[in-house]
Amino acid sequence: MNLSTAVQPITVLLIDDHPVVRDGFRRLLESTADIRVVAEADDGETGYILYREFKPDVVVLDLNMPGSGGLETIRRIRAHDPVAHILVFSMHGNETMVQRVLEMGATGYLTKQSGLKQMAHAVRQVKLGKTYIDPEHISDMVVDRQLFHAALDPINALSKREFQLFKLMAEGNSILEIAENLSISPKTVGVHHASIMRKLKLQNTAQLVRLAILCDIIQL
């Protein structure tokens, strides 16, 4: 075979803070002939660094990780590479979270309830630039609402930056902690905070946390 015409495998970066989960992902993906895992990370910061180093075809990541978390990792990778192909593999099938992940720049979303059987197919679809949504556990209504009825969900009134702050506040971070995490001034955090409370018609932090839990954005 002419090596110059050989089909190159799809390269994958795995980002998940559970070694056993990453091991399962790697074994499954590398059991196929056309996919190769080139790097692994257990947090978003390391994942971002490895993305810049290895430039994989597809990133497979979990949303709930220590540190900056999955959403911020998606934002950073997409800011560095606007055409990055990112597949989220999460326990959340909530429509609000799926929509927000797609808005942040992910191109695929699988729930962990689907098991590993869908992943290789999803990786191939995402590599082709297609948006892949888990067909078994996420209703077609997700895509319909994303395109036509986003305004029905109050969370969608928030900008991408406001959503970041909303999640960080709901997780219990202080204004100073949020400012440091996002590299912005405390005054800017305060301005966003006021805007978030106004848009969502919230009176206090307890209401904000309750809304985040109801929308499955944070867990107790």
C-alpha cells in the first residue's frame, strides 16, 4: 500500500477526571481500526494544554470536572481553535444543558445512559463536522427548541459570559473567586451579577441556586 494514500486514523483527546472512565473510553475507541487516542487529561486546564500540543481531530470530554470544568474548557479550546470538534459525554440529558453546550461550541452530545456503544459512531460524525445528538436519550425536541423556541427558557436570556457567571455563582463561588477564575475585575462580575438577577427575575442567591438545580445545571 502506498503510505501517502493510507487513511489516517481519527485522533482523539480524552478529558475526564475518572481514570476508570477514561480507560473504558480508550479501550472502546481503540478497538476500532480508524480511531486512535493520542492524549488524556483529568482536568480542563491540562486538557486545554494537551489540545494545543497534540491538535487532535476530536475532543471527548465530561462536563463535571474539577477546576474550570467542561463548559469553560469548551470555551477555551474553541477560542484557540474555532473549528475544534468537541464531543461531550455527560450524565446530564437536560435540554437546557444540551442547548448551552452546543451554544458554547461543542458539536456532539452523548449521555452516559447510552453506554459506550454510540461513542465511536459519534466521534466519526463529529470529525466530519456534523452535529451529533444522542438519539436514544435526548428527544428531538432538544434540537427543535434550540432552533425555534430558545426564548421559552429563561436561562437562554443570558449571554455566554452571564451563563458562566450564573453557574459559578450557583456553585457557591464568591465575586472575588469568580473574578480570578475568569480573569476579569470584581466590578465587572458585579455588573454581570446584577444583569443576571434582573433577566431571571431573581431576588436572592437562594433563588439563583434553586433555579440552577431545577435546570440541572448544578447538582446537590
